[in-house]
Amino acid sequence: MFDILLVFCTASRHSLVVFEVNMQTTTETDHAGPNNYFQPSSEEVASWMQKAFDMAREALENGEVPVGCLMVYNQEVLGRGRNEVNETKNATRHAEMIALDQVLEWCHQENRDSKEVFERTVLYVTVEPCIMCAGALRLMNIPLVVYGCRNERFGGCGSVLNIAGDDLPHTGTPFKCISGFRSEEAVELLKAFYKQENPNAPNPKVRKD
């Protein structure tokens, strides 16, 4: 199920179910699992998502699909990532996978139990995680994902498959999602990327007469 997929978002904001969280409009998908769910404040969401968008813009400047993320544990950023698929020529180097690797490295260096750390870590990401990344988040027991726009083609948090939900028994831990934060901005960044010329696209073949 967890195929290797690139994130190509063609999100539509009109499909979002809206509720108010103080200063921002978001969408909540309720998939409460055995983890104790904790709700970050609107100020915390705004602050961490700003940094995630900074990472997404950095990705765009480097010719990558503009997705950025942070993994926050006890108000400390343990992992941050942006897409590096084109740079590394590795289709698995999505922002979330890079951040996960950094958290695992931190746990190793600090001699901490990674399961306990991940169970209290929130992911803030500009685009709904793809199926591959959502699968990794579930296996790592992440309790909460806050994201911007939906990923209508490859989304693993409900847009295509609901990896976050309760219908995958004995496979990691379900997690909660809050979506729609600055979704229009996330979509505009993606549009900006697709307007660019892809430097990794193959040269067109010239037909010889």
C-alpha cells in the first residue's frame, strides 16, 4: 500500500469543511487513536506553520516541489525538512521523511526512546502528506498532523487514502489531522513550481526524417 509517490498537489479549497480556531480557519479530521490528543494553541500553529512555509519557499528556490515541514517535541524543533527529490534523485526524500530521519538521529544522540518522543511530537507541514509519508507517520506513532492544502492526487490523510484512520488494525497508531491552515498560500506555491521549467525533465526527442 505504501508505494513510493511524489507529491503533486492539485488541491481544491472548496472541498474543505470549515471550523474556526481563533485566528485561522482550518479543517479537522477526527481520527483520535490510543494516543492522548493535545491541541496546540492558534499562536503555536501560526508560529510553527510560518517556519514550515519558509522551508517550502526554500524548496521552491532550489527547484523542488515546495513542501516544508517541522517536527516539534515539547516546543522544540527536532526535525525540519523540505523536498529534496530532485537534488538527490531519490523519490523518497520528501520533507516529512527527512524530518523523521532527523528526529531519529536526535533520539540516538540523546539516548532517548524514539517511540516515546514521537508519541509527543506534532508534524506541521504545508501540504497533506502523501500515502508513503502518512504510512511512515503512522508507524512512528505521531499523534497529530497540521497541514495546509489537501493533496488530491496522492494524499494519505483522507484525500485519496485515509492512512490516519482507524481501519488499519495492527499497523501503527491512528493520528489526528488539522488541515486548511493557509491552504491558498500552499496551493499558490505549488502553482509557482509547476509554472517553472523542470531542469530534470528529459530532453525532447527530435525525429529524424
